[in-house]
Amino acid sequence: MRKAQRRLMITLAAGVVLVGAAALAMTAMRDAMVFFYSPAMVADNPPQPGQRVRVGGLVLDGSVERPARGGANFTITDGAGEIRIAYDGSLPDLFREGQGIVAEGAFSPEGQFTADTVLAKHDESYMPPEVAAALRESGMWHEETGDHSGYGGASGYGDVETEQPS
């Protein structure tokens, strides 16, 4: 084999390895990506059953049920839509009605959202931009005070995280 042919073969082999590595990286990134949906977005265009998503909103007053088996079932709203959530783990200490939360999980084929992670507010100064935008669109967000009408000042989400035991 001549020197030029050997160099061409090495270059082609390196190209194939790079394309393979890029394909693996793209696949891993796609699997790790979790999209955020507000209740109104779910009503308009629901995600595919089994697709991991985050949903966020305010816990609807009077919607929290705590089954004897543990966990909780509750409804979140953004003023334009509602999502019923089933969660089997222990909820963060800051979880309460009227509180802002973000839940991560998937919808079943029947449309039930089952969460395996629940994030709750930890201070008055942070809220994911997507949730704030959804609340602004629904008229539940007051820009000057950061307050949500009808929800007693619950103004943020945070990194308090609880995961369902495996």
C-alpha cells in the first residue's frame, strides 16, 4: 500500500469514528433532554405518552389527596389549564396548596401524569422563566409584587428536590 493510500484510509477511519461519536452524543443528549410544559400547553398539545417532561404551576387549593399507601395526588394550574398529578414519594417540606411546584415524570396513555420528582419553592426570589411566563399569560402573575393573585404570595420554585425511592 502506498503512503497516500494509507493516509487516506486513516483519514476515512478517523471520519467514521468521529461521525459515530457525534451520533452517540446526539442520542445521549436527546434522551437527557426534559421539556417543560405548563398546564395550558398540555391542554393545547399534550406530550407523547411515556415521554419525560416537566410540568409546573400552582397547587390548586383543595386538590391535595394523601392516599393511605403514601404519596399524594394533587392538581396544578396556571390559570388556563389544570393537570392532575400522582406522586408516590415523600413530598418536600415546602409543598403546600397555593404553592408553586415543578414535577418531572411522564403521562400515561390514559393521560394521567405520574411524577417521580417534585421540586418546591425555596425562597421568594426565583421562578423558572417558563412558569413565570405561563402565569403572566394567564393573568395570575403581578409584575410589580411578584405575587400570584389568589395564592398568597407563593412566588418561586427552587431546587428542593425529592425523588421517588427506587
